[in-house]
Amino acid sequence: MLHFNKINDTRQQLHAWRMAGERIVFVPTMGNLHQGHLRLVEHACQLGQRVIVSIFVNPKQFNDKDDFAAYPNTLEEDFSKLQAAGVDALFLPAVEVIYPDGHQKNSEIIVPGLSDILCGAYRTGHFIGVATVVAKLFNIVQAEVAVFGEKDFQQLMVIRRMVNELCFPIEIIGVPTERECDGLAMSSRNGYLNTQERQRAPLLYKALKQAKSQLQSGGEDIPGVEVQAQQRLQEGGFRVEYFSVRSAKELSLAGPGTQDLVIVAAAWLGKTRLIDNIRLNFG
Ligand code: PAF
């Protein structure tokens, strides 16, 4: 597996592959790779001839300095996993390469209407940081396709909207969430859970599944389902930020006529913030 720290070296290699007619697929990550990331890579391998992964812990998307500082660095293991998965190149830039003048002074991308709701309302500036770094990475890598996990549903929507509205010549593919045997969505943050919290954590997905089946059976209205789920989670030891039934197209509040729905949730267990979602279609 080739690896690059500099933008020009990365571009040169990717240019050569492009000139040889090879389709390049990009998987952006922040490292600390788990089975969910490897599923993205597996998917990427099926979509083109060359797969490039980036590992960059983006300071601009962390609204909490301590959270950024504590983000796990497992580079050696990540490298071996990507090599074993058949990745062609790893882009591993330093913060100064992506933000030579610091990330606060950098030009920013705001996706109005999506950046400041749900997770964006609780993590000020988070999606500005995500959209900005993803735009930069897209411009560096210039892949034809990029692959993201559906676990970060709002992130995926922000990126799709940005790509669409700013006419990026790239196709965005979402990959279903990879789960542990007990249903917990795989996430780098799961490693922060202590033993007791880890036992409780699957309740988040269970609450999403229960809410989905309540809505499918038609016996409950949306606000009633949301409140019941929040209570269930609180009783299970979670501090709920939101548990909300939304339009899967706009992330706006769902009403009785909305057909394509997503139920999104964010909740804390101790010091760990977990997010998850489930789709529901009445079409
Ligand atoms: O999902 C992530 O790991 C990050 O938000 C991303 C897309 C790599 C941007 O830093």
C-alpha cells in the first residue's frame, strides 16, 4: 500500500492512475478503524480499480478540544488493516497540510438548513468542519466515487447536499451501518464505554426498532412514539439529546403524510455520545 503525507505526491499518483483509465474510489476516515470502516473499504473495492483511504482527525469538526485531544490514534493497526483489505493508497496529512493557516482562518462550507439541526444544534460548527474538510479532501483526491457510512446519516446528507449544490464531480455512496451482535452500531466511540455502559448501549438501537414497529403498526402518533422512546432510554441510563422522526429526504420534521422516514437519535451514556438511526418507508 502506498502512503502519502503531501498533497502534491498524492495528486501525482492519482493522476497517473486516472490517465491509465482507472476508476478511483475514496474512503475518508479519521482512523481508529473498525469493522464498519472495513465494510466501507470492501464496498469501495467493488466500485473501482483503485481505492484510496484518508486518515485525518479533523480539528475543525470537534466542538470540544478535549474530545479532539482524546480521539484514539491507532495508526499501526489501521495501516495493517488497510493493507490486508487491499487498499491501494493511504493519504495521511498533518493538520498543517490541510490547514496551513489554522482551521479557524480557513474558508468554510456551510450547508444551510442541514448544518445546524439535530447533531449540528448540539455540536456547534461540527458540520461546517465536516463539509469543509470533505470538500478539501475531494479536491485533493479527485476521485470519481466516495463512500460513507449511513450511521452518520446527517453527515451523509450534508455531504450529498454539498456535492449537489456545489457541483462536485463525484458520486456519493452510502453503506448500511455495521452492527455488533447485540445491535450496537459500530463506532470508534464505543471504545470509550465502560463494561456496564457497553451492556446498556444496545438499548439505543432497540429503542429505534421499537419506535419503527410502533409507527408501522399505526397505533401511535409521531410525538407519542418519540416521547416513549426517550423515556425508555432515560430509564436505561441514557441522557437523550434527541430522538426524532424525520423526513429521510430533507431531515425536516415528519408529518402524517411523510412516506420516506428516518428515525434519528443521539444520546449520552456517561461520557460517551452515541448516535444511530433507522429507516422506515410507507411508500
Ligand atoms: O465520518 C468521519 O470519519 C468524518 O466525519 C469524516 C467524514 C472523515 C470527515 O472528517
